[in-house]
Amino acid sequence: MRSYLSILLLIFLVDVLPAWAEPEEINNNGCRDCHRFSIKEKQLNKGPDLFYSGDKFHKNWLQKFLQSPALIHEMNFSSGLGFLEEKSKENQLHIALTKDETERVVGFLMKLRLPKLEVGKVTDEPLSKGEHARAKILFERSLGCISCHRALNLAGKVRGGVSGPSLINSSQRLKSDWIFYWLKTPKIFMYEGRMPVFNLDEETAVLITKYILSIRSNF
């Protein structure tokens, strides 16, 4: 009986562990030099945290990005409070992975999620013209998001700051519920950083989330 149970346990471990185990590419490529994969790890301020990747990124985008990296932060990434005192440097492209490496890394990253993060806060219903106009004023004037993030003007020209990630075509990259929570309660993702805490109500957070998702170039 014990022998039979041992065999069953071994089969279970072989089937389950590889799907959850950290792939060797994380260590081999020095990913921890820039990214945190657990909230318990020391904050590095070199690259975005990845311990909630499954909540944040679309899988298809992540697969394309890791094989053919594109510039998202034009200036060096920094989430620390003292970023204004740091000398800005032009950012470098992320290293590229092979297709097989990407599959293993993405499979691991998509399992990194925060517990009890409710989904379904943002529906697929598009903004009305009036809502879009209101959200644009909030984004550009009231909240000043344009000061740190790239967006598009009415003529489709790029404008905005570079200290934060570009929000152009962010609908391909970011999940709507993650944007909602990042705007409403950023402290659940970081205990300190330069993302302002606006204390938005849910309606306003949804409005700005949908506006951000609507910032798209022709693709």
C-alpha cells in the first residue's frame, strides 16, 4: 500500500512541479538583478516588479516582447522616491529570449499573481464621447498623467513625459483590471514609489482605465 501511494505521489510531483518551478532562464539571465519576483525581495528600482505579472500582462504581448523587445521606458526605470535626484539616462532594450526560453519564462510569470485581486471591475463597453472628453481632461490636466507618460494628441502625434512607461497601445500590454487597481490602490503593488495616490472612486478609476486603453496608434 505504501509503495502504491509513493508511486502516485511521485507521478503527481512530476506532473505539477515543472509547471510551477522557476525556470533556469531567470537565474541564467540575471533577471533578479533588475526585477523582484516576490514582494519579500529587496526593492531594486532597476526594473518593474514581476511578482504580479499574471495580473498585469497579457500573455501574447509578453511572449512577443521577450522575443523581440521594444522600448517602453525611454529613460532608466526607477520606482524609488528619490528619482528626481537621480541622473536620467537613456534606457537600453531588454535582452531577447529564444522561443523555447520565452515559453518557459512566460509560463512561470503568468502564475505570479496577488491573492484575492477581484477581476471584472472594467467592462468592455467603450466610453461615450462625453466620457472620453471628461477622461481626457482628468488624464491631462486634473491628474497630470501626461507629465510622466507618453500618450497621443488629437492629431495622433506622440506627446507627454518619459519618466514613466509609455501608455500608447497599452491595451496590448496591460490588463484592464490591473490598470484599475494601479490607479485606485497602487500601494497594494508597492509600499513606496513615485506613482501618486489619487484616492479615486471606482467610477473615476474605471473612466481613466478605459481612456488609457483607448490610447492607440494604428495597428
